Amino acid sequence: MRGIILAGGTGSRLYPLTRVTNKHLLPVYNKPMIFYPLYALKSAGITNVLIVSGKGHSGSFLELLGSGANVGMKISYEVQEEAGGIAQALSLAEDFANNEKVVVILGDNIFEDDIKSAVDEFKATPRGARVFLKEVKNPQAYGVADIQGENIKNIIEKPKNPPSSLAVTGCYMYDPQVFDIIKGLKPSHRGELEITDVNNFYIEQGTLKYSVLDGFWGDGGESFDSLMEAGRLIQNSHLAHVDEHLCVNENEKAENQNSKIDRGHQSIKDLFTSSEVSVDKVQ
């Protein structure tokens, strides 16, 4: 299987941070945003990856990641000349996919869960697609899955009356027919080729499966608040210990855990000290 990271867009919701750089290169806690989808793919055993970016800052990705050798991956690049939707950006990866199954991740999506088991299961599936769902508090802002039994009946984009609280996240798995499906799509009212239409095609075909995420799902490109929240979530997770080579720094992780334990002991000590002082004052 091959990996595709879609990292285009103008980043208008994060302006002026994105005035001189692509939003996927902005720092999220201690790493550039693009490192997190790369790590998700690498952890799942996918090391041959294409990054699709806009033409404005595509050279910055090359400057940061090069061939991918420094992160233990093989990275290729493709330029999306103009905004045309997620599905249109994915269509640019047809030659790269080379008739293989693909895992697609939006470059501003951050996943705490390890997706390897789902990837391995999809590899063994003859055909079809798989999406990842996450329960959210405001499903009206997302594409929402209408679940019937063990299957997704439909995916509704930004529904006024959501059929569930399960949002479709920005990680998808597709078989090679996805590129033919995209060629048959018509632009939406936004003038874009929608990934929801791709997923609903697989639903009608009866071949779309799903996984529900347990860990956090962060969207670093939605707003300034979501960018800050993503950093906070990462700070308190194993993702904080992923180094510049996309490996988990075990020494740093152990030091951090010991530091938390020490702080906990100090807090307990302070509590008893405070209590003793209070008793002395009473006496």
C-alpha cells in the first residue's frame, strides 16, 4: 500500500500565520504539522508517500523533508495548481498509486490512535474503502455517518439534524477504483469534487467499512483555537516524543514520565507541609 497526504489549500482560516508559509508547515507543539500524518503512515508500515500541496509553498516541503531518507521514508511530491476539492487533489495521485490500494490523510489531521491494525485488515480485503469515525460534540460542522446496524447507510455533509455524533475524519483507505470514481464525479455547489461523494459511492456499492477512533482526533487547520488545542493534546500524548526522524524518543519519554512522578510527589509533600503549617497556626 501507498500513502497520500493532501496538504494543499490556502490556509485562509489561519491568516496571517499562513501569509508566508503553508499551514501544514506551522508548528503544532514541537513539530511541523506535516510530521503527524507522516508518523501515522510510518507507524502503519507505509513508507512510500506522496505529498500533494499547492503551488505557492511546495518548495518548502522539499526543503523540510527532501527525499524522506531522514525520516525513513520515500517521499514524492505533486502540485495542485488550484483549489478543486479533496477528491480533485486525490486524483493527482493516480500515477503514484500505481494501481495499488492507498491510505489518504489530510495534512492538518492529527490522530492519537495507531491505525496499523485497520491498515492490515484493509490490505486483506479484496476491494472497497474504509473511513475513520470519531464522536464529536458538534456534528453539524462535519460530514456525519448515518449508521444502520454494522454499516454506514449514508454520509451527510454538515447536517442540520445529525443522524449520529460520529464525524468522518480526514483519513481514508481506497482500492484502485477510487480514481475512476473521481473521474465520474460532478462538482458540488462549491465548484469542488467532494470526498463525501466518493465515500457515498462505496456505500452504494456496499464496500465501505469503518473504524471508530478511541484516542483524540485533532484538526490543526480549522481555526486558531483548534491549532492550540491540537498542541495541548499532543503535549500530553506519546506524539510529543516523536523526534525529527519520526521515531519515538524513549529516553525523552521516560524522563518526562519521571518528571511527572516527581511533580506529583512534590505536590503531595507540599500538601502535607501546608497541613502541618495550618496545624501549627491553630495551636
